Amino acid sequence: MERKDLGIAVVGAGRIGGLRARLAAEHPAVRYLAISDADPARARALAEKTGAQFHSGDNAAIIARPEVNAVIISSSEGAHVESLVQAIEVGKPVLVEKPIALNLADADRVIRAAERAGTSVRVGYSRRYKERYLIAKEQIAQGRLGRIVGGAARVFNLRSQATAILERNPHATPVVDALTYYVDLMNWLLEGTAVKEVFARGQKGVLRDAGFDTEDVSYAILTYADGAVVNLGIAYSLPDKYPARGHAARVEVLGTGGVMILDDDHTDKLMYSEKGVPHVYLPDQPVNMVFLQSGTPGDWALGDFWGPVANETRAWLDHLAVGKPCVLATAREARATLEVTLAIEHSSATGKPVTLPLAG
């Protein structure tokens, strides 16, 4: 198997960018690492921690480095597109955090640029790399459930997680920024058909009281072209001391020949600590009681990071280095997921069903 040396640029030195940079630094194919961030001091600190050869406060500077042949974009949701297009135009494959963009026009701009340049863009919907969902996909691929006719997924998280995201970008609502994981997951599990109609309802309360005009509870029914029906729900309004340190989820898939019920709430792994346990995204908000393994990206254990973000990052690096297949979402798949989340919000706002594709 032919092996390729990698030079990786990581745009964004926040928590997820920091994780991906550390994972890249440890990958055997990575020979060069560059870090950038809008805060040059944060880029410098991460570069020192990972042994990166170059750091900058200028994203374009690291993307353009001749030693770099692939780019990870872990900047905030509203800042993806500019760096994405810069990397694409110089022919460097990209792994970008979800969502690919916050509107369809920007998503289409990225897709056009990628197809024109022949450059690969993959989007980090890390639920695809959580073991239980990979195994679920295998059962469907093997035909053990027959034809998929329906499903459901719901996710809960803390109100402080929602407000932290909304403070960063008010357009990154719980539906567009978080339920998007489960839209992508169901689209992937039902691969081969597409959502044709969305009907949704939501409730504004906790987040509105915190100053954000967005729903903290939303439910939607998706109807696919082949008739399959999926119910999705999100509540990003749980109290801050709730023991989940990330997504508390449940996924169900119904087929003509079987059913899968995937409990991802983590209530089976409970710990109480007098010292307290921090939230992966909110380290200043420790709790005493926690559901272990409920952190959405994964967990540190004995010096290594384990979980969906680690699996996904390593899979992408393996794909680039040795050509190993990977199941990260493509740009067009990510665009389809974005369209559904925007349709959910539109349906909830108008009280009417929304037919896809969206106009304009």
C-alpha cells in the first residue's frame, strides 16, 4: 500500500481544533503541523503543546504553506467558508467541522469551488464514528433490518451549552448546530433516499429568557422520498447541573425485517465525585455527578483521547495517507443535512410543512 507523508494545517485553536491538532501530531504519517487562530497567543500555545513547526494569527498563511497538503478547519461556525474556499482553491483536501456553512448559498459556493478544483471536502459529523452507530450502519448494509421504513432520534443537552454556542454565533441555533448531527445520522442510515417534506414544532422559553430568540425544544417529522418517516427532537434546555456532559441521545431504526434501539444516554455509567468533573466545552462548569462517556467528542484516558472525534480524525488521516476508505460526510451530504435543519426552523416558524428542495 502506497503511503503519503502529510503536512496538516489546523485552522482554529479552540477545544476541538486543539484535539484534532494533538491527534494529527501523533499520527505516524504527519510530518509537518501548522496552527492558526484569530488569537495569535492561542495559536502559539497550541503549537508549543503539539510541537507544531509553524503558527500564525493568519489562517491564509498556514493554508498557503508549501509543507501543508491538507487542512483541518475548526474555527467557529460562521467562519468556515472563507478558509474552506482558500484551501480548496490551492487544491488541498479539507476536513471541516459541521455544519459546512450556516446558509445554502455559502454551502453551494463551497461545493462549486470543490468540484471546479477537484478537491475533497469532508465534514465532521462525528456521530458517524461513534462505534454504536458504525455497527448500526453495518447491520443495515448487511440487509438485516430489511427496508428501512421509519426511525426516531432525540438529543438533550445543557442550556449553558446552547448559550455558549449562541454567544459565539446567534445563527448556530440548537437545530442547525446540534440536531444536525442526527439529521446527518438518519440520512446516512437511510442512504439512497432523500428528505422530501419537513413538518416541525418548537417552544421558546429558557433560551429566550437568556436573551436569544431561538427555540430550546424542537420536534420534527421528516418524510423521505421512499415513504420512510423519521421523528427528530432536540432539547437544549436541560439544567446546568444535569449529569450529561454532552449529548444525551436515543436513536431508533425500524425496518421491514427488524428494529434497532440505540440508547446513547449514558445513564448506565454514573460517577459522583467530591472533586467535581468539568464539561468538555465548559471547563468552568464542573458538576459532582456525571454520566461517564457522555462528552460528545470523547474522553481522555491514560494520556490518549478516545471516542468519536478521535476515530473520525484518525480515519481521515488514514484515508489521506494510505487511501483507506472513510465514511466522513461529503460536502453534498452536508449540504443536504443543512437544508433539512433550515427547513425544520422554517416549518416551526410558519407552522406549515416545508417541501424540499428549498426555494432559492
